[in-house]
Amino acid sequence: MKLTIQHIAAHSGVSKGTVSRVINGHSTVAASTRVRVQAVMEELGYVPDPAARELSMRSHHSVGLSLAQGDRRLAPYFVLFQQALERRFQELGIQLVQLSDHLEEYKRLPSALLVLGAKENDPRVDFVMEKGLPSVLIGHHQALSWVAPDDENGGYLATKHLLELGHRQIAHLGGRVGQQGGQDRHMGFDRALREHALEGVISLEGNYTTLEGYRAVRRAWESGLRFSALFAESDEMAVGAIAALEDLGVVVPDQVSVIGFDGLPEQPYTLTTIAQDIPAIAQQTVELLLEALEGLPARHILTPVKLILGQTTTKFVEPPTTPFITLV
């Protein structure tokens, strides 16, 4: 009788997916489980052949990468993410194909799909579920495999940092309405404010670009809105916000502290930011796509984020008041 991973799973008391992840060296398996599965494989004399698996992948599969409408293919975050994906797919011999958000227009689709920039009621999610296509979402949806940075906690950490510096008038600079990651970051922002019995009274929309971040902050400041700190949902918008404040004669961080999100390299300012591990997200995405192609159950991965202290935030200092002078 030929041994299969089903036999190993049954003897180990784990799922077939767990055995597959052990064989392929995935980092998401607990050490004790990994040892148990490897011991069963040795006991039964099962010898996996990862090379044969990758060779099979090379000759049959391609992956489609679908961006949401309005997403920019040359945005720094997307470029870094795609480069990390391409490196891994090249190792596997899998072709990465760029697709639009209108998946129904394609007569022939790749073997699997990677869906980016999901929104509420995103028709692409309904499409892949209806077609039964192996798919991975960058975001979250209960019925699909997905990978996402911990956006909600990131928004919380960013706002908590500003609150701990003494800021109470904190503006929020967000992206497109309905974008899943942005909604989660805003939820974290609101949670931190509620813990201090505060409410977000200044909400600006910057559409995740440097230019729109600049315009949003400049318009707000020129209209009379004032804040001592600003949380931007992306590093690009944070850069635009700082440029606008500088042009208005406002000193960052002495007069206004600014924190971004993403941890992008090579920014014109040494930003305080919430960094996500883009290469790790890409690696985890590839793992889930390979599992989806094998027909394994959907799995969800929430990737941690962390606060990176830069030079754009500082402690709040009450601005000096002009003394009242009585003329005699």
C-alpha cells in the first residue's frame, strides 16, 4: 500500500492540511505538532518529495493578481508586495498575471486568484466563490483564505502613541470610503480615543496618495481646523500632510505630530509609522495559494504590525498664550 499524507494525518491526529504544511516547511505549524508529524512519517517510512510537488506546480499553474478599481499599480506598497510575490513565484515556476477588478470579463482565468483591495460587498469575492476558484484575499472574509496585516491594532497603536505623548486634538486622515483595511485602521483609531473618553472630531480623506494627503490637510488648515497631531492611514498620505503643513509654516513635529502607516522605505522624512512586514505577507500569501490549489481548507493569517519611532512625533506642548495687557 502506498503511503499518503492522509495516512500520516490519521496517525498523527491532525488534518491533511497540517501535514502538508509540515512537509513544505511552513512556519505556521506549532513546534510540538511538527515534531509529532515528523515522528509519524519516520515511523511509517513516509518520504515526502517536495521537489516533485514543485515540478508539478511548474507545468500547470498560473496566478491572477486582481487590484480593486482605483488602486495604483505603481504605488510603493503595491510595487514592494508584487516584487516579493514574483520572487517566490519565480522559484516555483508559477506565472503571475495582472488582472483588472472586472473578473467576469475574462473568458479564461488563471488557475488561482489573489484579490487585493477588497471593499464591502466586493463583487470579486462573490465571483470567485460562485466559480469555486482557488483564491486568497488580502483582507478578510470568512469563506476564503486570507492574509492581512493587523490593521485594527495598527490604528490603535498609532493613536495610543499620540495620546501617550499628550495629544488630545488628533485628526484622522483616511483613504477611500469602504476600503476594508482603512475601515479597520479607523476602528483602531476610534477604540484608542474611546479609552480616553475622546471622539474623533476631525476626519479627512486623502485617497492614499501623497498629493491627496497634501490637499486634504492644506484645505483643512486653511479652513480654520486645528489639531496638534494627525494619524494618516498610509505613509504616502503622511508625507503629503507634512509637506502641506510645512508650506503653511507649521513646524512638524513641534507644532503638529504626524504618524503614518505601512513602514515604507526611502521616504523624504524619517516618519514615525506603523510598519507591516510586506515580504512576510507575500510569503504567507503564496503558502495559502499553494494550499488552495491543493484543495486544502481555507485558512486565515493575521500578520502583526509594530510601531516604528521616527522624527515626526513628539510630546504635546501647550502653545504660549499672549499675555493680556491693560493700557493706562
